[in-house]
Amino acid sequence: MFHGFRISFLLSVGCALVACSSGDAMLSSPSDDPADWVVDTSVEYDVTVGEPQWVVPSPGLPDDVKVRASNNNVDIEFFEGRLFMGWRTGKTHFADDDVEMVVVSSGDMGKTWRHETTIAMGNDVREPRFLQWDGKLQMMYFEAGVDFLLFEPQKIWQTIRSKDGTWGEPEVIIDAVEVPWDVKTRNGETYMTTYTGGHYGEGDLYVHFKTTTDGKTWEFYNGTEAVYTGGVSEVAFEFDMDGNMWA
């Protein structure tokens, strides 16, 4: 239920965020698209994993970041030589009016962090999703309700980080009861999975596969509104070397 990590992958540990690094990789801004990677397949590689490192809560967080008991819904992104992290912090995992979405960045792989921005709407906010577009970093997230017993998605918002490091006023990009899940740029095109519909046995769920040409307006890919109908909601995807998509 609660999530955590270090930079190379995320771990679920209690109600804090823990990170584990893979080897001693230097901080950079690598492409997120595996098609851009050059891997020498003649070499036999050994993967080593370091000791877990607490990042939330930790002494490395800025003093002006308020960390509550429940910390989850995490996303990370390398951008302009820094590691960005966004997460939801609240009294519990469930909805209330005191939830915040915190964004921080690090130049030393998560040892110390700089406060970037905090989203507080008086409603629950969840699922931060970073996307690099037109040389800028933007973050999507969805607004939910305040009832502890209900899951009430309302709309999807976006805030964009300017060249001077300030974050713009959030704006609605999808004014519908829709939840963003996986966002990727692959082979020059940007895609996102989202879902709508009933939750917790209240009816069918619909998975959508969308694309954008401006980083803000999302359309159904090939005009297909739902690529899946049934009981599945949180869909990740990736492409293999032959161009096949796996979900």
C-alpha cells in the first residue's frame, strides 16, 4: 500500500520512501527511451545493488517540506543533470483535505534535496507523472475527493517548470473522471495509459491509450476510445526491439 525507493528502483516499505542504487552510476540525464541506449552485447555484465537509502523521511529533505505519516504515489525523472521526485504525502493512504503533492530535486543522487514546488488543493491529489516536453519538465497528476471511504477521481492537472526553475500555475488538461498511469516517449512519439469507469466492483473499467503532439492535448490513439474493458485499471506498457508493444 505504501511505497518507497533510491533512484534506480522503488521499494514498498512501511509508509516511507526508500531507494536502492544499482552500482555507482554518476548522476546525468540519460534518455528514458531504450532505443537511444548503446549496449555492448559482447560484454558480460554483473549487476550489484547497494544498501537501501531512506529518502522520505530523511535529513536530506529541505526543512520547508512537510512529511506526513503516509508517503506514496511516487515518480522520478532525470532532467538537466538533476533527479526530480514527486510524491503524495498525507495523514493516511486514503483521501482527505490535507494531502499535498511534493516535488523535490537532487544533484547528488538523493543524498540531499531541493524543494521545487508543492501542490495543495484542499482535495486528495495522486499519481504524479513527469514528462519532458519542448525542453521543459512538466508534471501531471489527478485530483480526487476528500471522503476517506471513497475513490473519487475528478480531473487531470498539469504544471510546467520554466527555464528559470519556477513552476507555473496548474491547469486542467483532462476535465474528466480519468486517472493517468504510465507516460512514455518512444521513437519520437509520446503515449499515456489512463483508466476510467467503476472501482471496487462498481462496474467495468476502461483502459485508454492516448498520444499527444503538444504535451497538453491527449487524443485516443487511432481513434480507439478503450483498448480494454473489464476489471483491469493500472496498465504499464513498453515496446520491444521489434516494435511490439507489451502491456
